[in-house]
Amino acid sequence: MSEAEQEVGQVVRLYAEVATVQLGERTVQCVVRGRLYREDTAPAVGDFVRVERSSGNCTVAEVLPRNSALVRRAAGTSVGKQVMIANVDLVIVVFAAARPEPNVAALDRFLVVAEANNLQAHVVVNKLDLVEGEPLALSTRLLFDPYSQAGYPVHYTSAKAGTGLEELRAVLVDQESVFVGPSGVGKSSLLNALYPGLNLKVGQISEAYGKGRHTTVGGYLIRLPDGASVADTAGLREIGLWLVPPDELPHCFPEFRSYIGKCRFSDCAHIAEPDCAVRAAVHRGDINTSRYESYVKLRAEAEEVWPRW
């Protein structure tokens, strides 16, 4: 096969075993070679791949090395993995101020997965227009203040009213970002507001259950004129840790890091050991109690699944 019949492009969408690959200014549909699945080297959205053309057919023949990846435990399994996006710079975790009501334990999971993959995360609180006025606005700020205190940039936005969009758009310039979060929090609406003309499909909240309906099928990557590339993902009802050793989990909570190594025991799990610097910080109010409770639950989960990994 000659070099002229080979090109390198980026996967911008995947459906079953067909990849949409961006090659310069055009996109092509390519079948993913079965060998890549057998060897567990199949592409993900965001991957750079080598494409081969032969007799009018286009095939993804090789996945090039990744700079980074956002990986979670595959839904419904204890040992499978799912690469949500490859070669990503920023993880934008979107939750709603209301409808659906924010679940900070779920937010903690998204942030820990980002930390475990060594990816910078920003928190976006969308639908701010639904909590205008006191006391709702104040209670919303108090709910998300611990994330600012932990060091995460927190953006308060309203896709409907245009609140906070300019600041968030500036963060995305020249970065490859992935928008993640539960269904119904307005990820697609937010992207439409940030980049008019995208016309991403937007769903409605299910009034019966207070949860969003899935409108994004799989993930896809969009290149934008300001140098940004943004990936939208399907709303997730669960997100599990993948290959996170229990003793590394404390490092996935940024506010714990200055206390790690200051406990009486070098292998302190920060659960019940005496003279634990992390638990002392919780008692003093230096570490948010809800965040610590999320750590305890995730630690138990990691302890359970780690032997199977």
C-alpha cells in the first residue's frame, strides 16, 4: 500500500464499528478494523488514527498514541472500561441549579474520574435562571462553594439568559474540552448558546421523573473557528472509577493533598485511624463534610472492585 493511500485524521464520531474521521477540511466514514477490537486498541472519539483507502473503501487501520483520555468503568460492569474521549485538555462537568436538582455526590464522582485521569476539571452550574432571587440563589451558591474552596473553577451560567457565557467561552479557546454530566442539565443547550449555529438537538425534562431524557447518542467532537474543540456526551446516570487503587483515591480530592503524609500512620486510609490529619481537617471545617462522605463511599467501592481489576 502506498503512502498516498494513507492519511492521518481525528475521530469526531463513533457509531457501532463506523468512525467519522476528520481529514483536513473534510470528513469520511471509515470501518474500524476488527483487529483493533480484538487487541483492545479500538479508537475513541478524539483519537488520531491512520486511515487506509483501498478499492474505494476507507478503514481505520491504527490508533496513534494518546496524549490523554477520560476513562470510566463501563456501565453495568465491574471490570470493563469505556474511553469517553481521547486527547482531551479540559473536562467541563455540567450540573443544573434546578430541574434536575443537583446531586453533589454524583458531581464528586465526575470530578474524581477527571482527577484519576490527570485532567483539569471545571464545574458549570447551569440553569441559573431557575433559582433567581433569595433564598434559592444563596442556597445554590452555598451548595457549590466547597468546589471553589477545593480549587475547582466554578462557572454559574444560564443558556437561556446568557449568563456567564463569555467567561466560559474564554476558557474553551484553543482547548479540546469534553462536556459531561447527567441528563437534562442543559449541556447541548449550553453549547448552542456558547456557539450559535451549532443547532445541537435539545431535549425536554421528564416532568414525571425530574430526570433528563437522552438527546445525545454517543459522543461527538466539534471543531470551532476560535480554535476550540468541544465534545458533547450522552447524559450519564452512573459513572464509576476505572483502575483507581484505593490508596491513590485521596489524591483525587485536591483539598486532601496538603494533609496527606501528616497522619500518624503512613498508610492511613483516612477512615477510622487515630491521629488522621484528613479527618481532623474535616472536624475543623477545613474539608467539607459532604466531600469527605463522598470519599468514604468511593473508598469502599474501590476496595471492593480493586481485587477484580
